[in-house]
Amino acid sequence: MADKVRCQSCGMPLEPAVENFGTNRDGRPNGAYCRFCFQQGAFVQPDLTLEGMIEASVGYMTKNMGVAREKAEEMSRAVIPGLLRWQPRA
């Protein structure tokens, strides 16, 4: 999984298609975040916690991708905490 370019908030794979990228304030694509997490230079859910993101990811994978809850949680916990948004700020 590490070889894919991923949204640095939710972990969604970002393909080269610009429509998957979030946007900066000036409307240009932001290559670090997806359109579901980041729009117009800000997070769509600014108060979302790491645990909240993990739960949202698990819910999405179980409902829309048919992944078993245990596997979805394992995958989310392996990827999401290491993403840029969830790193401690100095």
C-alpha cells in the first residue's frame, strides 16, 4: 500500500486524475489531499479527530467495498495514523 500516492488525511489513493485532488484557496489542485477531505484551502471537517477518521474509513470500506469490519479497521489503523494530517505539530 505504501507505493500509492494517498490523501494525507484519509488515505484514499490519489490517481493522476486531477478531479480526485482537493483544492487550494485559489482553486488549484492540492496534491496532498483528496477532494473529500480538503476544499478551497481548508479541511472539510476541521474538527475531525484521528479516531473519527478511522471510524469513517472503516464505515466506508465495510459499506461500499465489502471489506469485513475487522480487516477494514486493521487497514485503517495501519495507514491513517501515519498520514501528514495526523502527525504532531511542532
